[in-house]
Amino acid sequence: PTPKYSVQFSATAQDKLKPFKPLRSHLFPLIEVRRLTPEGYDRDIRHFTIDLQGTKVKYNCGDTLGIYPQNHKADVLQLLRDLDLHPSDFLKIQKSDQIRRTFLPSSTTVETLFTEVLDVFGRPTRRFYSLLSRFATNPAEKAALESLLTQEGSSLLQSFLSETLTYADVLRKFPSAKPSLPFLLELIPTIKPRFYSIASSPLLHPHTIDLCVVGVNWKTPAGVQRRGQCTSYLHDLQADGHTTIRGVVTPGTMKMPTDSKAPVIMAGLGTGIAPFKAITEH
């Protein structure tokens, strides 16, 4: 296939680099992190406080905060070694006329692209397997990739799903399939925000947002330990005066009745307390 992106590599920046900024998102300073559950408890629930001052962002009771996670640096650097890419190289990315709209930055570094932009540790799409098979030079690997979308290969695909294989895992599993960076930009989607119920009321906290987030981790049938991408990103953060979170406030679906005496039934998923803390404060 012909790539729909073109990429120019250079050892020095050709343009002034700007921080990567997804649509309508803001950089919010993280001003508090504390664990709510005791050490040794089977659920790691943490309280986060995010500063809104200077952003003009407002929120309503029941809204959500969409957070753009970042991939873990050690995992990114290992993947770049596997792909023979240098983290410090500067990139200039251009799309072809075939692509009407792109969320990729026009100028960035290899490390930033794989840390903040590309969802390389997300779950592959069926289209990814289909297109990756075209790059495989090893006949056995090519046949295996092609079989994944057939009845004969359904059990292999199911094992990939059970093990929660990521784009990075699949690229390592089929090393003869080495798409160039322009093709990877087309094959791998950008990181999408994860949405969390805001756990504070704007009446009580007009300039901050509280979140209550439970860490997501599990063990696959093969015994591999996996962690949720966004919750593990959040749980590694420290409120050190320098840390920021990229996010966007979006309307929630949980609205209280105008009559404060009306009975309501509340069902809590996730931590089970986040939106109800906001409603109680309100």
C-alpha cells in the first residue's frame, strides 16, 4: 500500500515545538493526590484534585472529566528500540489529500509521538491485523495474520483478546512485519480520553475538580499482569507542583431532579462514590 502520511526526520527541530494539545483540552495542574483505601486493601482508590484557575473552564454537578493518558516512558523506549527508532529525533508530519482531518501534530519528537499521541498500548482493531499481514515477510507470520480474520483463525484471535494483546505486543509477536513510521501513523489510532465522574460540586469547589479513581489491574489466563492505561498513568503521578494533566470537561448523564425531596435510586460503578460525593456536596 501507499502511505497516506509523509514523515521527515531530522536531528534538530525545524519548527518551534508546541505541547501536544488534543481538541478542546486544557493542561490542568495537579495539586493533590492521596490514597483513600488502606494499604493492602484489594482496591487502590485515590483522590485527585485538579486546579482550574487560569483556564476559564467551568463545570456542573454531574459532569465528567475526560483525561488523556500518557504511555509509560520505559515501555515507550523499549518499543522504540524494537522499531529501530530514536526517541530524540524530530519529526515533521504531513497528511495527503486522502485524509480530510488528522489529530496528529505537524511537528514533534519520536518520543512525544509514542508517549502522548499514538495508542500503541491499546487493543488492536481487526483492520490492523488485516493491514499488518501485508508487511509480513515471513510466510508463517503472514499466514497467521491473514488467518486471524477467518473461521480457522478465530481461536488464535480469541487468545489474543483474552491476553489483552496491544499494538506493541502484536508488532513484537510478528517481527517480520515492520511497517515504516508513515504506515504506523495510519495503522495505530491516537490516544482517546478516558472519562471519570467529577467528584466535587462547583458550588463548594468552583476553582478545582475532584476525582475518585480506582486502579484497574488484572491477570491474563497466561498469568501476565496487566494494568489499565489511564488509571496506571494517574496512579503514578505525584502532586509535586510541576505535574499537569491533559483533560476536557464534558456534560455528564447524571442529573438530579429539580425537586430536592424527590426520591432517587443511585447505582455506583467504578469506585461507587464519585458522583454521589459531588451530589452530596451540591
